[in-house]
Amino acid sequence: MDYRYRRRIGAFLSAAALIAAMSPATAFAKTSDTDVDDSTLTITGLNKDDTVTAYQVFDADIDSANNLTYTAATGLPEAYNTPAKLSALTTDEQKKKAAGDAYSQAFTKKENPATPANSHTATGTANDSGEATLTLDSGYWVVVVTSTSGETKVFQPTTIDASPVAGADGKYSAKTLASQEVKNEPVDVKKGVGTGYKEKTDQYTVGQSVPFKVTTNVPNYPTNSKDATFTVNDRPTDGLKIQTNTIKVTVGTTTVWEGGKATADGANAFKDATTTQTETGYTFDFEKEFVLAHPGQAVEITYDATLTSAAFSHSATDVTGNTATVTFNPNPYSDSTVTPDKTTQVQTYGYAFPKTDKDGKALEGATFTLYDASGANEIKDENGHSITSTSTIVNGKAYVYFEDLGAGTYTAKETNVPAGKQKAQDFQFTLNERNAKADNPATEVTENNYLVSNSNVVDPDQPLLPVTGDAGTAVLTIGGVALLGAACLVASRSLKRSK
């Protein structure tokens, strides 16, 4: 063969291969010479990188006498193993749900899966716009979407009718398929903290109970799902301890967990071995049968957690809080799972001030106790102990500081005074997100949530003699000493005369 001729043939084949690679999916060979062309289907409503797989349930063919016939896949569920049974379903919803579920399970099960008609399958991957294009041979198909993108959705298997369409002359042609949005049920998790259950709060001080709420929904799995995992977890950081007896779980309008145990209505809701509650977190692992019986229902979990002295706020990304997660199968016929999460934050603040004597020198050993704004009530920590701080010298300066405080006004009182000094006056300070942004100078840890005062809190010197504030005190004292001396002189003379 001439070299130039072979080179032309090679170029032609390369171009053909390139054109084929650019097609939405591989075209199927016609079942017969009279078969119609393939149809193109665009699946929408996906997330980028989601995988779309179509399995042919019934392969349509037009014979030489213009008769429409079907070849069925092998291993189909009996309720839907003929085109007539499939067509008998009266609504699109029934087709998408009942038949789609059954076909999807048949084709995707691990043991003895069904074989597509004439082994026809089509696959596609969602693009940036959330669309995937498939080329389908004429007939009936089931489309299965797997959320390989990791997004939190359960897609419902959907049947597609791509059967040939008869024209006015009775002859068949390929069906034009409209874009199809595969129904999906999103599964996500939301979490709130404090009054109003917002994403963040700064209204709580060490020792107080902080309310939390987690909301999600039961995945809407097909009733014949092989895998139907649904687990809710919640893990607090240091600084929060869950009060397990306050946990309450509601599914729909029914309370299934309360007071540390499952209710009568929730007796079969959870897996005993993997459902746990401790101060450091909880897991509610729902039984498959319960999940399948409550598709799409709202789930709400509420509880209180104690804010402890381990609370922290080192930076905007390192704050006391906790994270709720939900684990489920985006593909109900696979044991692969995804885990969306949601984090809440409990912001706390601190206050530091320099402690000196009257000469401005650092003063150690002065203890202050924290009270509320009125100064009448001590603030206690999680163990019921008074919150105190004693001045210590750091880099030549003495500091007193309080931490793990919510936004608000506080009173500091000196409750232990160093020897030779007088008690400082009680004083107030107010903390909020606008003023508590500095680092605590009394510790080596870098933080961003302190209000640091530049004003010294002074302990005056204790006077040698009590001072009442009356200028005549000194005169009275001198007079008293003189009288005492005179008395001693009289007593001495009386003693001599008696002798």
C-alpha cells in the first residue's frame, strides 16, 4: 500500500476517533435495519461530578413490517417485567418512584444483578452547570444518579420512556426527549446555639447552661433500599459538657428520645449498640426499618451543655463550639456514605488589669472575686466555686485577669489584701465583641478576646495607726498618752508614802 495513502487513512481514523470522543455518549448499534435512531437525554439538577448511569429495561425495535417489539432485560422484578406492566402505571410519579426504585435495585445489587436489555448502558458525569448528557437507544430506561460529588442529596431513580414515536403515516421515528430533572431529597444539617438558636452566641459565662438545637431530615430512600444509613453525631470541643439528661429527639411530631432513653414511640428507632450519649458527645444511629418508614420527616435534637472553665477563644477559627454531623447513603443501593456537618460557636471574653501599690510598683498576692453587675451576687464556675484571680508578676508587671465570660457588665471586688495594704475600691467592667479583642498579657497563649485595662488598680499603704478621718485624733492620742504618764507618777508617789 502506498505510504501516502496509508497516511491519509490514518488521519481519517484519527479524526473519526476525535469526533466520537466529543459525542455525549457512545451511540448504540441499531437492533435492525429498520430500527430508529438513538435519542439524546439531558439530565439536570445535578451537582458537578455527580455520576449518571442509565440501564436499558426494554430495548425497542421496529421490524420490516413496521411492528414495534421489545426485548426485556433479564432479572427484572416481576411486577415490572413487561412493557405492558410498566405502561399500566397511571402517573409519572408512580413510574419514577415505584418502578424506578425496583429497576434501580435490580441493576445495582451486588449479587446476581439484572442484565440490561442487549447489555445497553449509558453513563455521564455532571458538568459545572449540573447537567449530564446521555445517548439512549430506543426503549425504556432507568436513570440512577450517584452523588459522587459529596453533596448532600439522595437522588430518586427515574424511568425514561425513549420508545419510538409513530408519525401520521404510521412509520416510527426516534423520540425527542425533553430535559429531565431527577427528583432528589436534600439531606443537610443545621445547628443553632443560645436564644434564637443562632450560629454563634456570646451571652453565656462559665458555669451557665447553653441551649443547642440540631435540625435535619430523614433521607427519602426508596422502600427497597439495600443500604439506608442515617446517623446523627454531635461533638463539643473542650469547654462544653453535654447534659445528657436534657437531650430530646423528635422525628416529625413524635418524641422518640427523652430523659436519657428512647420513648415508647421510639422503642424501635435506634440501634442500641451504636447509639450513645456522654458529656463529650452523642450518636443517634437510626434503624434501617425506622428510616424507611419515615422518609423525608424532619428531625430535631435539642439539649443543654454546661460552659466550663476550659472554654477558649484563641482566634476567629479557634473558638469553643461543637459540630453536628449527619451520615447517610447518597446512593441507597451502595454502602458508600457522605457526612455533611454544621458547627456552632460559643464566644467568651476575658478581662485583665494591672495591679500596683501607691507608687505604681507591681503588687503580687491581691485576690479579686467576680460578681454580677449589681455586686450582690457571686458568679460561680461549673463546679459551684467562686471565680477568683490573684495578681502575679509577668514581665515586671502584676496582672489580675478573669476569663470565660459572656458579654455583659461585671463587678470585681478585692477579697484578699496583701499585708500592709488597704483594699482597693470595688469596680465594674463591661465586655462585648467590640472591646474584647486584645491578647491577655498575663499568659503565653496568644488570644484575641480580652479587654485589657491600662489603668492601675491600686492598693494604698496601711497606716501605722487607725485613721478615722477626724483631724483631732492626733491631739486626743497625745492627750491620752499624757494622762497615762500622770497616772503613773501619782501611783508612784502614793507607793512611797505608804512605805
